Amino acid sequence: MSRIGKHKVNIPAGINVTCNSNVLTIKKGNIERIYEVPKCIEVEVSSDGILFKPLNSEKLTRSIWGTSQRNVSNIIEGFDKGFKVELEMVGVGYKAAVSGKKLTMQFGFSHDVDYDIPEGITIACPKPTSMVISGASKKQVGDVAAFLRSYRKPEPYKGKGVMKVGEFVYRKEGKKK
């Protein structure tokens, strides 16, 4: 039995949720997200929250039960609070700056790296060596952070690269003479 799936998803004030035959429509202002719940899960929307119930006890149904609950919970939490990831750049000459809808980064290449910021994502650079990525979609924020990190992954010998704030990088000893 799913420990996550049986919890009710609370609906904060200002967010409207409607269900039409396993299609949840979640709205806040003029922003709308649609989530299609699998047919093997029953959805009950009430004034105090959303409850998910499995229609049978098969293994696939039980696994998708908790996943559906968590996905809807993340959509509602994104509308209510939003998600953010903080990245720091460690290395000589590593810098980032935002101008309009474009992020320009310097990683020691012979050229600057330009990244077009996607719709729904905001990137701020409080310091030249740090970036704060925020948005309403947990998946989209994580994808952007992973893509920016892929330019210079943390390396274990000098500890240089793009990493999350507070991330531990396992350090290796260099070659001995």
C-alpha cells in the first residue's frame, strides 16, 4: 500500500482544481496546468483537498498511485510557493550574467556560452559566481539546472565546476611522483 498515495493533497486559497473524468485542471489566475490521471486511479476533489484511490490492487496500480499524488502535489506547490535551485561556479574566471532573456556564462572556453532562458523560468545572478533558477514547474527547474551544470560538471581533482550550493564533491588525490 502506498504511504504517499493515501495522503490528501491540500488546496491552498487562490488555486482552483476541477476534475473531468480523470483529467485534473489546476488554475491560478491565468496560468493553467492539466494533469491526466491514469484510468486505474480514482480522483475525488473536495473543498479541503484531492484524494486518490486505486481501483484495484495490482502492482502497477499501486506504484502509479503514489506517483500521481506526488505529481499533482508538486503542481499545486509550484503554483503556491514555486521551486528554486541555487548553483555556484567554482573556478578561475567562471562568471555568469543575465541580460533580458539571455544568460551569458564564461567557463574558460575561447567563447562565451549563451543560454536562452525558457518561458516560465527566471534566472538571477546575485553574485557573478552564483545563479538562482526559479519557476513553478519542479521538472523544468531541475532540467534547466542540469543543463547548465552539464557545461562544466564538478571535477574531483581541483573541485572546479558548476555545482549546487552545499553539494559535496568527492576529492581525489593527484598523481604522485
